[in-house]
Amino acid sequence: MGERPHIEYIQAQVLPWQASAPGGARPGADIRILSAETAVPENGACSMLIRYPRGWTLGESHTLPGDEEFLVLDGSLRIGDRIFGRRGYGFLPVGFPRAGMASPDGAVVLTFFEGPQKRIVGLDGRHDAARLVVADSESLSYDYGFEHKLAGSEIGIKRLREDPYTGERSWILTKGADTRENLPKTGHLEHHPDCVEEMYLLDGELRWPQGPMRAGAYFWRPAGLLHGPGASLTGFRAFFRTRGGPFSTTYVDEIRPRPLDMPAYKPILPEHLRALAREDAGHTPY
């Protein structure tokens, strides 16, 4: 896994749509790049939104030279004979065969590539089936009894994936609405020592020291960075994933005020995103 700059956070709505490369993984679709590898950019690893137009098709049978992970935010996407509707989830390991793709009604898909976005024509089917995950996340139940130290009510998790070799995970977290009175006014700082943490806010609002996150908010947080505490008076749902290792949390003694009042937007961003960043990014997540 290569390096990416700390992004905390950017509203995806402010990022420009651009045409995907004709020879890339999704020709004819539009993309919004959320983050991308900078140390070795030719590796091609990146996180993006892909907007498939109505009637989009890719008839060519192919594989990709890296893992692909995705969550359908809107519409539907067909890969081979599998149809992924809204909140359909997939982790397709390197070499997984795609016998054509289509989006008859169009779709917006949160997508993560762990390699160059180029198609390898043909279907040899050589992939590690132990790493393959396909799921309808809407049909999965939340676990409200999992162990955590998060503040707030109705906190649940849908476990989508845990890599059998690295322990990397992907999940959807939900949190119910709270009031000022039932949230602690302070909280400990924390960090995740063994993994990158990546998040896309699906709906709701999360008040964070860097500002008010709304649907479409995205962060890429390198391992070991102190962060928190947060607050949500509306509740929220968010997609999380880790890179580089299993998820674990270390709390430190330092305590800071919880941002119960609406904080100012003061993001941590690489230079190429600073000119685009703004708090008021509209009312839709894409």
C-alpha cells in the first residue's frame, strides 16, 4: 500500500466530475477522485465516485490487475450475471472475471481500486475466492451489541468484509440522534496504530473538530493520527474501510471539548484540494 495525503475532510460535491479514460476500467463513465496514491502514482490505487450514465454498457470480458471494492449509492450496476442495487456491496479480488458490465438505469458507485484502472481482456478466472465478497448491505442486520467506546445512542455496525490474510475491514456504521444533554461534553483523543482509516458519510451529519460533515463527506486518515472527539445530534450512517492492517483503537489521556455547537470548517487538506473545499456543498451526496 502506497502513501496518500491526509484528507480530513472534503465534501465530495465540490470535486469536479471528469471523463474516465477511454482505455481505463470504466470507459464512458464520469469519475470524481476522492484520493489517490502519491508516492508511486503509477500503481493506480485510488478512491472515487463513478457516475454511470443510463444505458451504460461494457461488453468486453475482462479482469483488473488489482482489487476493486465498491458500494452502490444510487441506481444499479450489473457485473457478469450479478446485479448490485442500491447499497449493493462487492469486493472483487485481483483477477476476478467480469463477463461484461452494464447499468441500464444509471448508477453512482463509491469505488476503490487497488491497482491500475486498466482492463485485461479475457477471463482466466484466477483469483482468490477466499477474498471475494458480494452482499446486499440493505438486507444485513446491524449489530448494536458490538464492543466500542463511542459516545451516543443506537450505535450499530454492519460487517461487510474482513480480509482473511491482512485483517483489513469494511463496514457500515449507524448512529441514532442525540441531544446535547445526553452526550458527554468532552472526549478522549484516539488513534488507529495499525491501519489507514477511510470514510464516506452516507447520510446524516457528524460534527467534527474540522467542521460539520454532511452526506458526501470523505476522509483518508493515515495510521497513528490523533483525532476526535465528535458529536451528532441528527444521527448518521457512514461507510468505513481500513487499509494496511486490522482495525484497532488506542485512546490517549488528552481530553478535548466535544463540538456540540456547529464548528467552523477548518479542514486538513493537500494543496490541490484547498481551493475547492467549502462547507456548503449542496443537499445531495453526489
